[in-house]
Amino acid sequence: MAAHAKNHDYHLVSPSPWPIIGSISVFVMAAGAVLWFHDIMPPWLLLAGTVGVLYTMYGWWSDVIKEGKAGDHTPVVQMHHRYGMILFITSEVMFFVAWFWAYFDAFFNHDAPEQYARIEAMGASWPPIGVELFNPWHLPLFNTLILLTSGTAVTWAHHALLHRDKRGLVWGLAITIALGVLFTFVQALEYSEAAFSFSGNIYGASFFMATGFHGFHVLVGTIFLIVCLIRAQRDEFTPKNHLGFEFAAWYWHFVDVVWLFLFASIYVWGSWGVTLTAH
């Protein structure tokens, strides 16, 4: 027995079915999406793969929570979890960099002579001919205030957790979640009023890809916080052991910062670009 005693701070994960289940589910979801987009078959395969991915997420993260309750998340393991979350958020940052790059490339090179195909398709103007932009000081500004307020609320919740204030923790999370839902509703309203579409020009494609994926991240972050709220009500967080909440707060602040860049560059600067082009 002594030969098998644990004499290190690392957690050796037990055999898990989730990597193979998750891989198969993602493949089925991707294949189903391709077949549906090409009108080869209805979206049933896509839906089946999506259900499998959601089931994998639920089962895998439930196992991680159980590991934490069992004491497997030693300080060394927690440090490595933090490294993993930092790398994940970094990869998300680079994902959005791609859409910003596409937007700024079109913004600064809309009339470049070498972009003759683009000029022929959209004209040597920015935004492309026929595109009517959003007023940045209307719904976009309102959504900016919503996200900034939600970031304050989740910080309040974290402060309450560190001081063992369960009521403040629960209320802070509840307010953050409510603001996240409101943001999604306002963005859906904004999309319904859009005077341009995803296809047909580089502005619409880059706009909907950047803001749409950000909206998806808001949705994911809201679900993340809902799980944290349920766990907070069950007293599963302590001032020294709350990795799940910490990562949710990091993710939410990341979503806030990305939106600030989107608002400043695409909405505000984009509208200035119209004025500069006109003159």
C-alpha cells in the first residue's frame, strides 16, 4: 500500500469517456452543419451532434466540480487550471483579432488600386455603396453601458464572496446574469433593424462575424454565470476555493473588453470613416 501512496501535489485524472464522446459529437455536429448548409439533409444530424456536445460539457465539468469537492484541486493543480484558462482566453483574443484584421484591412484599403476586384464589387468607398450604418450613440451605446454595469456587478459578487457575504454574492451574480440576458435581447433587436446583410459586402460579413461571435460569447458567459449562481446558492464556493467563479468572472471581463474594442472601432470609428470618406 505504501508503494502506491500519493507523494506529490498533482492530480492524476481517472480514465474518462468524455474526450472520445466529445470528439465524436463535434464531428457529427460539423458534418451535420455542412450537410444542412448544402441542402443535402435536414438539420437532424447537426442537432444530434449539438446535444452530444452539450451533454459532454455537462458531464465533463460536473466531474471537474466533483474533483474539486474531493480535494484533488491542490494549490499546484489550481495554478495549472489558471494557466489553462489564461491560454484559453488568449486563444479567444486571437480569434477576435482575425475579425478586427479583416475589418481594418477593408477600412484602410477600400480604395487601394491592387484591390480592383473589391473596388469593382463595392466601389471605392467605405462603407461599401448601399450600406447604411448604425447610429453608435443609440443601441450600441446602450449595450456598452449594460456590459460595463454587468462587469461592475460581477466584481461586486467576487468581493462579496471573498468576505463571505452570500447575499451580496447571489445578488451580484443575479444582476450580472440579468444584464447579460438584456444585452442579448438588445443585440437581437439591433440585428432586426440592420439595413445591411451578412452577404454581399465585406462590411456586413466582418460586422456580423465580429459582433455575432461576441454575442455568442455573451450567451456562453451568461450560462457560465448561471451555473455559478446555482453553486453559490448551494454554498459550494469559499473564499479560498472558488475556481469556477473566478474563471467565469475572467471570461465575463474578457467579453466586456472585446465589446469596448468593437464599439470603439466598428461602431464609432466606422461612423467617423463615413464622414471622412464623404469629405
